[in-house]
Amino acid sequence: MPGRVFDKTRVNNQIRLIKAKEIRVVADEGQIGIMDIESALKMAAERDLDLVEISPEAEPPVCKIMDYRKFKFEQGKKERKAKKQQTTLTLKEIRMRPSIDTHDYEFKKRNVKKFIEHGDKVKVTIRFRGREFSRQDLGTNVLNRLALELADIAKVESQPKMDGRQMVMILRAS
């Protein structure tokens, strides 16, 4: 499968491939001690469990006697839970003009509010064309008015600033 990460954890007979002659063995009840790999494998087989390499960099390497399938299942469950709780922030953009009509302004403001309530950041852009470029105060007024009207749910992350022929402000949930 593409994108699949293969597990590099060594289990049972794969542990024989390590260079160390002895390993530190741990079980659910605590530390058992330092012993050779063959004895540890035998002990795991007697308990009907697996010998799993936990810390290969340690001196001596640490191995645990446990049910490997159960361990992998629990590990996968933790990863799925972490992935489910992870939120991705997206940046939405709303474009306006400095001489925007009242109805258009209210419509765009409603969209900005919806995006912020959804948890997204919003980049509000005022585009200047022709002579409008000499009246940048109109764009600043529109952006400040928007920030003021949405102050209860949004916080200005980036103050209005010019970027070429457009003025940009970024809002995020407060």
C-alpha cells in the first residue's frame, strides 16, 4: 500500500540479529534481569507470549515479554485517536473592494463569521483598482469596521497592511 510505514520493531527470532550477546528483559510484573537472548526467547515461549525489542539503543538493549498482536492493536488505536483529535487549520480568503455596497459587505461579513466559527483563519483582502489606490483610508476603514463588528468572535492576527495593490488583514477565532 502506498504511504504505509512498515514497523521496524524486532520480535522473537528477529532479535537474534542484534549484535549484543545479552539483553535486559522486562515483563508486565517488572524487570526480570539481564540474560542471553536464547533464555529470554525460551521464557517468552513458556508464557505463550512474544519477546519484543523496546529500546534497541540502550546498553544492553531492552526487550519486553508481551503479546505483540495486542501491543500493535493498542498502538494503532492510540494513533487513530490522535489523528481524530488533530485539527487542521485552513486559511479562507474573502475579497472586497474599498467602495463595497452595504448588502455585499453584510454578506461577506456573514461568510467571515461562518468561517471563524468553523475554526478557520480568514484572510480579508481589499483590492484597489485605478484611482482607488490613492484612497487607501477607505480600505483601512472597511477592514477596521469588520474587525470591530466581529470582535466578539474574532481576533485580528495581522493588522491591515498593503501588499502591492491590495490591503490584507488576517482574522482568527478569539
